[in-house]
Amino acid sequence: VLFAAVFPLILVRFRFLICPCERLVGSVFAVQCITPKVFQPITIVLPPWLGWSVTVLPIQLHGLALGAFASIVAPFGGLFASGIKRAYKAKDFSSLIPGHGGVFDRVDCQLIMGLATHIYFSTFIGASAIISRRRILQLASTLLPEEQLLLHRELGAELKLQGLLH
């Protein structure tokens, strides 16, 4: 859990690890972007009777949450997998998943962590992820011409509702 809180401080020093990937051209070390909010420091004021405040990166708090989940819940992945094997009277998963049993026996708790991380990211981090203008244009260019025109009309109508267009 401590590693999950400290390691983001090392990773955030490398721009190519925190910038959204829009296109793979040139050196990864030359990547520039607006730092996503999850990597910008925030100050948390602790209870008034302590009189302290702590400056952290939101990604550290996310790391703590996932680290706590991993240390408490993920070990049950092995227990769950053992229960499945016992129910099918199998020594390992090779009889249930031919050719993959030995591998699956070693990654059962990683499967639970992968699922938990995906759900956590989609719920708490991905919802506020930055989508750049370039990425939106790239996505719009994949639409059919009629859909591009419809998108143009709908975007114009939305901007008029917001008072940005007259």
C-alpha cells in the first residue's frame, strides 16, 4: 500500500507516462501536454484540531485505494479459483481450459485486480480524463460524411444554447 502511494511520485516526473497518447510520432521523451488534473497537486486540510494540511497528487489517493483493495480482496482470487477447481474436481485449470491451466493458476488474483482496476478507472478517473481537440477531430474524421454534417449541426446548436454562438 505504501508503494502504491509513493511510486506515482516517481512516474509523474516522466511526461510520456502522464500525457494522453494521441499519435505515435517522434520520440516519446519529447511529448508535451497539459498535465491532467489527476497528476496535479492538491492540498488536503486535515481535521482542525490537528492543524495540518497535506499536499498530494490525486493519483496517489487512487493508488492507495487500489493498493488497499489489492492487499485485502485480491488474495481471495486464489481462494475463489480453488473453489472452482474443487467443484470440478480438477487439480489445475488445464482440464477446464486446455493448454492454459498452469498459466491461469498463477494469475487468478491478477484477473480480479485487472477487473477492479478497469472498473475503478472507468468510474473515478476516466470520467474526467482529458480529451484533446486533436483527438476529437480524429474521431470525427472516422464518421461517415452524413454523420460529420449531423455532428456539425448538433455542435452548433449546443454552442448556441450555451451562448457561445449567435
